[in-house]
Amino acid sequence: IWIDYSNLLDGRKNLFKKIKILSEAFEHLNDNAEINYRLAANLALISNVDSAVYHLKKALKTEPDKLDIFRSIYPVKNSTIEDLIDKFKLGEFNFECKN
């Protein structure tokens, strides 16, 4: 239900509301890949790269084949995030998630 609700919120002005909703979902379902991908992408949109990387790592660890969820929300190329994705694809990925 959190994902559906966050999807109803469009535009930049609702970005912080989306993050709040997805953060609440994360509190209850912290290993859910879709929540982590969506949270990572929205955090990246507000340039909170450290938190975005944390959630992206959790999502990749859980369901690596669903990276398109992240890309559909955050199509921008950020060097830190791209390096993480490249390392994952090369098998050099550190799954340790520190927050």
C-alpha cells in the first residue's frame, strides 16, 4: 500500500512526502527490494547519495534483477551510484550495508 500511495504523488514538490512514505514502509519491510529501489532513487533525486547507496545495496542484494525499478525513477548518471552498479555487475560488490 505504501508503494501505491507514493506512486500517486507526482512532481518535485511531493518528493519529500514520497521519501517519508517509503521510509515508513522500510521500517516495516526493510528487506523488500522494491521499497529499497524506490527509496534509493528518490533519495538520489534530492542528492542524498549516501542514503541512496545504502538502499540501493540492500535492493541489489535482495533482487538484483529489478534494477529497472531504480532506473525508471532515477535515470540520471551519478558517478558514485554508477560505480556501485558497475562493481555489482563485475562481481566486485560489497554487500555490507552501513547506515
